[in-house]
Amino acid sequence: MTERGVSDKLGRPLRDLRISVTDRCNFRCTYCMPKEVFGHEYQFMERAELLTFEEIERLSRIFVSHGVGKVRLTGGEPLIRRDVDRLVEMLARIPEISDLAITTNASLLASKAQRLKEAGLRRVTVSLDALDDETFSAINDVGFPVARVLEGIEEAAQVGLGPVKINCVVKRGVNEHAVLDLAHHFRGTGHIVRFIEYMDVGTSNGWRLDDVVPAREIVTKIQAEMPIEPVGKNYTGEVAERYRYADGSGEIGIIASVTQPFCQACTRARLSADGKLFTCLFASIGHDLRALLRNGTSDEEIHDEIGRIWGRRDDRYSEIRSSQTESLPRVEMSYIGG
């Protein structure tokens, strides 16, 4: 397995791997895991269905042989997976992985940040959709307070996992006011808030185009109070449009996958907690790698299969979004990782 570099039908290389380590979460955010669908009777994966840490490490090494250098652990909520710091430690030992990060709701971050840093984690992204408890509790739908998320962010920064990126999904009629609140709060802290257009991931969140607050509106709202100017991308395939405050007090990001799709630059593969490979966030089906791992398939054969899957990839859902594509079945975000 010496090959490093495989491209899909549109010439996009494989550079980023997002690994969901669990389909479970302790929040019930209305845009991801609404209680109406993910209630007490919902059947989550059994432990035996999940990839083991050793299987995740093995697959990660194979993905690295295709050119992956960025790995992000997601969920569900990744920090509720038992001993996830041990997985971080295993992945951190793979020299070709230059960027190892976690996306979390930060509910457990304050108590785990130090160990994650010691294990080799590089960065943390935190989901935070409002700064007032009334709005935030309504979104997470379990009454979790903002203060504990902020505590997790600060602890992460203290142990060296900063600057922290804070992701805010903006939904019309729900949390538009949070845009300025978050911008003001984190300006000058070194942390980077990224505002994300509400997306039609999965089929259970009741997405409507009317609920999307367009990136242009978000930028205009911030610009009116805090002058900002565009900045170039940090790397090829970066999904956020970057802006910095004109006075040098930091930057923000805008992820506009609905109004300004970035499919042409997408270099991400996604691995579900039960070992299915998805080539798009909006995919309908995955490719079962767990079966290959557990039936004696060699690394070389798995390597070749991943190359074939990526080589056939032509996904560009956001670019061709229409009433026809919106009606197609799509895997839920909690299963595939955001």
C-alpha cells in the first residue's frame, strides 16, 4: 500500500476523514436528533455493531495510504464513547495524520479536555447555537445550560486545544439573534465562531428552504455592527468562507452549503460508527467496510476497495439541490457525523 492520492470523477482528492464513533447523543437538537424521532423507544446501535478502536485505527491507516491527513472524530456525541481518549492516542501515533480533531457539544469537555490533549488531540470544534439559556435549551431540548458549554470551551483553551472553533447553525425564527451575541462574545478571545446555514441533512428535521438564513444576510448583520473583511482560505477544500474584523480582533467563518455550495472542493469521506463509508454528507447509502474488516479481508484489498469507491464518486448534492433531490432518502446526521 504505497499509493498516496486518489481522485474521484470530478478530480477531487481524498484528504479528510470524518469518523463517527457513536450514533448516541445526550442532546436532542431539533435540527439533528429531534425527540419526536429519537425518543425513548429509538433503537441505537448495540456495542457489537460499533467499530472497535482497533478497527478504526486499521481503517485510518488505510485511508492515510490514499492521502488522508486530516481526521476528525464525531458522532452522535463522541465524548460519550467510553475511553475515547484511548482512540485519540492510537490515531495520534499515525505519523501521516497531521490534524486530529473532535467535534463535540462540549457537555463533557471540561472534564475530558486535559486527557484528550495528553492523548494527542490537536483541536476541538464545539457546537453552540445561542448564548441565552432560553434559546439554547429549546434547541438542545434537554435543558442543558450555556455556562457548562462555555466552561468546556475555556478548559479546552487552557490545556492547549485552542483556538476553539464554535459552530452555530442559524435557523430562521429560532436563533437569528444569536449571530451578534456570539460574534460579540468571542471577538477578541482568539476563538473562531462559524455560522452555518441550516441544512437538509437527513429527513427527520423538517427542513424547509424558508428556514435558511442566507450567508449574505449573516455577513450583513455582523458588518453593520463590527466591520469585517474577507480573508483567503487556509487550505484547499476549506468549507468556511473566512472574514476578519477590520480592527484585527479576530475572525469568523460562514459555511454556506445551501446558498453557496462548495461541492467542487469537497475532499471529505465519512465513516459511520458501524463502519459504513459515505462519500457525501447527503448520501443515501454507505459502503460496508466493517464486513471486510471482520471477514479476513487484507489491508491491501480494503485499500483497493476504498480506491474504487472514491474513484466512482460524483456526489454534488448541494450544487444540484432541487425539489427532486430533496425528496430522496438521506442518512441522518447523527449516524454519519456532521
